[in-house]
Amino acid sequence: MIDALRFKEELFVLLDQLYDSQKENIEAAAQAFKECIEKDGVVHVFGSGHSVGLGIDIKNRVGALVPIHIMEMSDFVTRGNISVEEFMDRKNIFERKPGVAKQLYDLYDIRPQDIFIVISNSGINGIVIDIADLAKKNGHKVIIITSMKHTLAEEPRHPSGKKLYEFGDIVIDNCGPHGDALIQTDGVEKVSSVSSICNNCVAQSMAARTVELLKEDRFELPVLNGDKAHDDALKKKYEGRA
């Protein structure tokens, strides 16, 4: 029998494993956040598919850091002159194409002090690897969030023969299972994917620790607090970048 209690129990075991094994990497990521923000930099977040949820979870809400920019796949169409037909072609999946990352990268105001978070559970698709590779080649610190169980069980798809984690200055393992689904059923199938939950726990932990580090440095916090004048001023500061 599968019920909510079973999912909660197995999820909590997984989250304990995540925090026990990844606390040093989360701390390193928060330090990178802090250094970036203190230099008036922006944290660029890129993930395809469900992975984009990490950026959404830590942006544009009360308590969120403002200098976070989500690199949207939809920007290929709305800003990058890629046709809807090409973008939606399921026979030639756009996110798996190598070599298109620079088209996305060049749409944004990216500055030397900025850092990148690149997220992919499998870590094998072309565009996430190309974004991470391009960011590193341009001198940016790159934080990778992936499932090591999943990525190590897959064959690489990228022409380099590499996987996403190999491009990270900091690599955070979300500790999710291969295939993402957590709960074994009586049959061959598994259910209840957990990568989004794990990724968002990592993201919120990084953000909370970043705020703590900024406060220790007595740096004015770029955090939305619900006061319109305060929040509008912060958004104006980063307008066009975050």
C-alpha cells in the first residue's frame, strides 16, 4: 500500500541523506552567492524541464533575494528568433541540441562578477552542459545541482563525452534516485518523483545561508520584504538583469 505517510517517511530519509552529505557543498554555494551579491553581481539560474522550478522557488516572493535571474527556455522564442515549430519539435528535442547555448547566453546582460547555477537531474542533455561550459569559459563560477545516482547510470549524450557535473566548481548532489521516482510499488513501476522537492530544499537552504552571511558582513540585504517602496527600489536596482 502506498499512502501519504509512506511517502513522507521515505522522503524524510532522503532529505536527511542530502543534508548530511551535501552540507559542505551547500555552504560553499552560499559563500559564492554572498561574494557575488557583495560585488553587485547576479546569480543566473538555468535548468530545462522541471529543473527550472528551482529558480522559480527562490525568486519574486517575500523573503526572496532579488539578484537572481532565471534563464528561460521560452526566451529562445520570445527574444531569440527561434520559431515555435523548431522549439516544440518532439522529433528533434530542442533542449538536447548541443551548440545553441550561446544564443541564449547572449540575450542577457551578464557581467564578470556574476555566477551560475545549472540544474539537471540526468546531467546529460546538450544545452545544460553547453551553458555550464560557456559560463566557465567566460570566467564565471558554476554551481551544478544534479542527481549523481541518475547521471552516473546514464550514457553521455554530449559530443564532449562529458556530463554536467564535470563542469562544476561546486557540485551539489540532490541525492535523488535514478529515474527520479522514489516509491517502489508492487509492480515494476516506481512513483512519486522527488527531484523538485530536493532541489528546492537545496535552493532555499543556500538562500537562507546567503542572507546569514550577508548579515554577518553588515551588507544591506537585497531581500523582498513586502514593503512596496522598499521592494520597488530593489527591483529598480537590478532592472534588466534580474
